[in-house]
Amino acid sequence: MKSSVRKFLTILAITLCIPGFLSAQFFSEAMSVEAFRPFWTVSGFGASSFLLQNNSLLSGDISSTQSNPAFLINIKRPKASLSANNLYQNNHSYLNGKIPGNYSALMAFHTDYFGFAYPVPVYQGNMILAVSYEPSAYYYSSLKSEGATTFDLGNVTEKMDIEESGTMNTLRFAGAVEFMPNFNVGLSMNFHSGNRSYESIKSESDINSLYTYSTFYYLETIKPEYDGFNIDMGMVYQSDNFKFGLRLSTPLKLHIHELSEFTQDYRYDDGAPWDSTNYDNIEYTSRYPWEVAPSFAVKLGSITLGADLVVHNWQDIEVDQLTNNDDVNRDLYWNLRRTTDISLSMAVPLGKAISTRFAYRWIPSPYADLQNEDEEINHLIGASIETILMKSLILGFSYQRAIGNQTVPHPYFNYDNTKVYTTQSYTNDRLSMSLAILL
């Protein structure tokens, strides 16, 4: 005898708005993924974003792979900067970890960095004021997987097609002063705004006529908009051959306005249809805690060697203005962990007009429990070359690649003890061009 429709509706309340992608692990609360997602990208968020074109951009330094407002003090002439980024993502996905898998790719182009810095004439020391508009994070991902899943009564075929896009941009008003010889301090006020679009199309076919339906389909779209504010405070001590920097970023409280839609569509064996659509329009806040990021550098002859740390307190992310704040905050605390990103870099000049940089960042996964050991660490490598033309034009090119693995759960298709998921390996490539004019 055929079984009834598997109990999709009984778990609708707890899975509605849980994206089946976005590097999501196995949270218990529906809103945990959305509260966490804005702050997590493998290339870093905000001031911790992986940077290589430090001569042609603002608040950068050849000894570091991240921003520190105190680095602005290195600017000696008025500087106008812009850059463009071409993003390309490759994904290989395996439904329930089974081979063969599926391939998906995504490409995007952005011209979204503009900056201007001005050295203010002062009686003693140096002072720099700057303004910039720049990307803090890119939210691009894709997944395509399909195959058979074995439940108690037999096999059904499932197909997943998920895409995500979006950007967080930041308007920065920054300044730096030479507090005393070799010691500089800086501050940046950051106004964040952005949006994301997530669309998931998933289907299941009862090819062996095990259940009372022949096909099941659902569409989920989530479109959040973000805005928030925080401050970066930085200091740098530098001598001829040694440099130490420290950045403290205050908690970032994002206001989130989220529109979502969830549609289910059944086709029963007798041809009768059944469908349902739910809409949500909610507003809430998600707060990312203090971030600490020291950096070190030493100069050996003409070569500069640098190291950076970024300390993330992922467990302390908190939501507010939701009906189940406490449940979501507990879920975030127990399913995330504290991590430290480690970066190493080397800057090598080629004569007086060309400089090259090579960098690597070791990025632990923020999730406390992982499906597979190879999801533990993500890797980010990069190289750049910059040249100065006619003593006033700095042209730079950089390439970076992120490499990692992740498990993507599909909780809406779970039944009894059978969990449906996709394992995925990815590469994220970014090719950047930057231009700076010294006035």
C-alpha cells in the first residue's frame, strides 16, 4: 500500500526561511542563518576584507592584507582612487555526497570603489582626512545538484537549483594623525548598506510510485536589505625596519528588512494539484560583536614580510526584535565558535617603479560542528603588481582565489532519520584593477 505524502507540512514552521545554501550548517532555528549570513564571507567583511592593492587604494599598507585607518598616514599627496572587480565562482556539488556530481558557475562585475584622501597642512607631524565608498562583502553563490535519495520505502529523485547574489557597501569617513614620532592613530566611521537576493528551486519526483504524489516542488526567495553603522579605530607603530598595527572595530548593528516567499506545489497520482504560498515581511536587527585585528611586519633588505590576525567572536552574534530572540541567540551561540584568521604576506619591489605582493590567509570555518573534516579550513591566496607612471599615476592589478568545502543541508526534504544535503567544493576567483591619481 502506498504511504501518504511525507510530512512536509509538519516541518514547514521550522524550515520556512532557512536557506538551503549560504554555507549553512545545521542550525535549529529558522532565522539563525539569516542573522549570521551578512557577516560571513570567505574573503572577509568590512575592514578585514582581503586587500592587496594597497598603494592604489586608501587605508592600506604593503605589510597588511586588511584595512587600518592609521595606515592613511602613509599618504603624502592628495590621492583619488577607484577600482573594479570581476568575480567568478566555480562549484562542484554532490547530492548526499554521491558521485557523479553537478557543476555550476557564476560571474559578476563591479566598479564600486571610490576614494579620496587629503593631507591636511599642520604645524607639526601629519594629518590625513579621507572619504571612500567601497564594497565590504560580496554575496555570490550557486548550487546545482540532483540524484536519488533512499528513504524507508525506496528511492525518490531530487533536484536542487540555488542562486544568491548581492553586495554590502560601506561609506567611510576616516582620518589619521601622527600622534608622536613613529606612532600613528586613525579612526573610520562606517555607514554600511546593501542587499541580498536568494532563490532556491527544489523538486522531488516519486519515480517508483511509493507515495500518493508524483511530484513535489517548492520555491523559496529571500530578499533582505541591510543598513548599519560602526567605527574602526587603529594605531600603528613603525620604525625603519619594524611595524606593529592594531585595529579595533566596534560592534556592528545591522537593521534588516527582509521579504520572503515560500511556495509549495504537489501533483498527486490521480492528477489533482495542491499548492500553497506564504509571504513574510519582517524587520529585525543582528549585531556583530567587537573585532580585534593585530598586524606585524619586518623589513629584510628590500623585502617586507607581514602577518595579520583577525579574531572573530561568532558566538556573540545577537538578534533583536524577533519573537524568538532567546531561541535564535542560543542557537547561534551553540552552533558557532570563535575563530582567528591568519594571514601571511610578502612585498617585493622590482626597481623603483614596480612593486609585487604575495599573500595567503588561513580561514577556519565559523561552525562548531562540521559534516566533514575537509570543511574545517578555507584558504585564500593572492598576488598583485602595481606600478607608478609619470610620478602621479598608480596602476594596480591583483588576483585572489578562495578554496574550500562545505555541506549544504536541505531540511525541507528530511524524513525520519534520513537527512538530505549537498556536499560542495568551491573556488572563488577575483580579478581586480585599481587606479590612483596623486594630485
